Amino acid sequence: MNISLNKTDDVNGVITIEIEKADYQEKVEEALNRLRHQVNIPGFRQGKVPKGIIEKMYGKTVLADELSKILNDELFKYIRENNLPVLGEPLAVENEENKIDFEKDENFTFSFDIALSPEFELSLTHEDKLTYYHITLDEESLQDQINAYLNNYGTYEAVDEPALEDDLLKGTLTELENGEPKENGMVIENAVIMPLYVKDEETRKQLIGAKVGDKIVLNPKKAYDNNEAEIASLLQTTKDKIQDIDSDFSYEIKEITRYKKPEMNQEFFDKILGEGVVSSEEEFKLKVRDLLNTQFASPSDYLFIRDLRNLILDKMKDVQLPEEFLKRWLLESNKESTAESIENEFPKIIDDLKFSLAKDKIIKEHNIEVSHEDVEALGNEKAKAQFIQYGILNIREEFLGDYVKNMLSNEKTVNDLYQQTLNRKIIEGMKQTVDVEEKEITSKELSDMLEKEKEKEKEKEEEKGKEEASTGENRE
């Protein structure tokens, strides 16, 4: 067997594999002998079929299978042992020389096109400038979050005052007929109504300002605009049992309760953050801000990696890739793709590939490694950030541990965490390589910045569309 590489240019080559009869004969004989003992052929006992018949019936198929195995093993062994920086996968050369005649040939020659990663220098130095944004919660959003905690951790207390729209009214609903309690009609004790959620304005006005002991006549279907779920909830039944109910009801108010926000005191601080974590309102706000700021670690990393990508792509604009091979490989490896779709997406594909090659180079130059402990630590951080987003700042460690363990059982989640951890280590490496300005911005400033960038991108796309339309008209 002879294997050789002919580089047609810096990024393209052809691997040729010459296979002689001695390279495959023994394997073919072994495969035919196995078949001889396995197949059932009428007129012969199993295992006693003459070898010549087996060879005549299955010889070509077995030879093709064994050649395929040898080719696959030797091709990738050659690539591995010679450390060839292959892009994509080898593709069989499509020419007459690669055609096989199993009737006549005993020696075979196979050729495969390969694409090679280009050699390039990133030349990243402290002359290159990037910004790492430390994002903090703006004051308005911080106060909104604190208000949310105040709204969630308060209590309802009975009041002897006219009802407000967001008070809870509790009373007895009695089904009426001709203005009187209906015989054997529905009576619902402890029926709860909040005027704020009543759809009918006339009914809502009757409820707002009502006092304990007042009786109000209302029609549930009218009050809730035929919303089956809300009507069933009020009448304490199921949706299928309210279809034929269209009566008026008398509602006698037995109790009015009003939401009372908690005081900003130690009891409240302990409920939100855990016992003794803070002891004053100022400390509470600072701690809440710090915890909420953790959710901005990913956007900060994303912005830096995005800007690093743009810097690298600018430096690699003259780096040539095996584009024709890559288009062919993409078309052959993805049956859903078309030549047109690949052509449209190709500029982005090339940029993604260049950045991927650059990242591999950075990882190698900075000896970056990601351990399981690194992935687990980021998983723990992400889990905490998720609970914080849901308003849970005081999560028990044992519950958090179980949650993280469940996260790490998902392969896709682990891969995502691995890539994010890798990006963080790349960021740390880049902070030692290029000039990085550490800049603090608020979440509001971040939102404004991204909105402006989105507008600019939209303008570029519109301008590009006009240019393409103009070019098309000129061609016509």
C-alpha cells in the first residue's frame, strides 16, 4: 500500500491511496469464510456451500466493503499521523481514474480532495484596542425590582373602609330569579372578587367604593366578558358546568382585605436575602444590586467576543481559504442545502470559519484548557443567575446543587457551558495581549447602545438592498 499527498496550493491537496491485492486479500477471504457459514442456499447444508459459489455470489460486494474499510482507516490514519490541518472531510476525486472495475482490476488507486487550514499570523498587540463593558443595573430598574419584592412579600389585612380597585372582596354569591333568590339555585360562600380584574365597567364601578354588608347585583358572564376560566373560578366550579348559567347573582360583601407592603426592616431583609446578610436599607439595596449585576456577566462576555471577532476578521481579510472545496463539501454533507442557499450564506460561513481558526490559534498559544470543574463552576453561576432573574435571591445550597446536577446531565447544556467557559478564558488571555479598556455602563446604557447598533445595521441592509437592486436594473 502506498499513500501520498500532493499539495496543489497552500490550502488544497490530493491524497492518493494505492491498494494492492496483498493489502486486502486476507480480509476478503476471512469475510467470505464467515459468509459461507452464515448464509442459507437451497440444496446445500448451512456451512457446506462451496467456496466458489459464495465468491461468485458475494465476492464483489465483500471486496467493495473491505476496500471501503481499508480506505477509511488508512485515510484518517494518514491525516492523524501527519498532523494535517484538514478542514471539513476528504471528498473522493470525481474523475475516470477513480472508477473501479472489479472484474479486471486487482490493484486499485483512490484519490481524495482535501482542504487545508491556511497558515496565518494574528499579530494581536497592545496597539489593538478593545473594550470590556462591566454592566450594572440602572437605578430605575433596581427600584422596580425592589418594588417587586415589596409587592410579593406583603400581606392582605382586613379593612373597614370603602373598597379600592385592587382590594380583595370576599362574600356570598346567591343566584337570582326575577330579582329573588332562586329556588335550589347556586349559593357560593367565600366568593372572591378583585374589582381591578372585572371586565365590565358598570359592574366594576359598583364594586369600587362598596363597604362590608353591601349587596350588589351582578352577572358573572357580563362581569368577566364570557371568560370561562374566570367565571368558573368565581363560581367555584369547572368550565363545562357554566355553559347554561346566565343568571344575575346577588353579592353580599362579608370582608374587604387590602394589600399592605412590608416595611423595609430586618424581617423583610432576611426574607429576601437570608438571615443576617444585611442590616440596613442601604446595605440591602447594595446587596440586591450586586446580586442582580451577576446576570450581566454573559452580555459583557458576548460584547467582548463580538468585538474581538470583528478585530480578528479585519486582520484576516486577506487570508485565503479553500472556498470551492468548502462549497462542495457543504453541499455534499447537508442534503437539505442547495448551491444557491450555500452561496447566499457563504460569506458568513467563511467569517465563522476564520474566527474559529483564530480561536484555535489563541487557545494553543495561551495553553488554554477547560476542566470539568470549570464547567461545573459556570453551571453553578448560571443557575444562581436564573433564580435571581425569577426574584429568588436566597436559594438553599442543597437545592442549587441538585439543580446544577440536573443541568449538567444535558449534553447540549454542557457543550454550551464549555464554550462559554472557553470564551472567558480567551477573554482573560486577550486582556494580556491587546489594550483593553474596562468601562462601566448601566443596563439602560447597554440597551440604548444595542438599539443604536441595530438601527445602523438596518440602515446598512437597506443600503445594500438598494445597491443590489440598482445593479440588477443596470444589467437589464
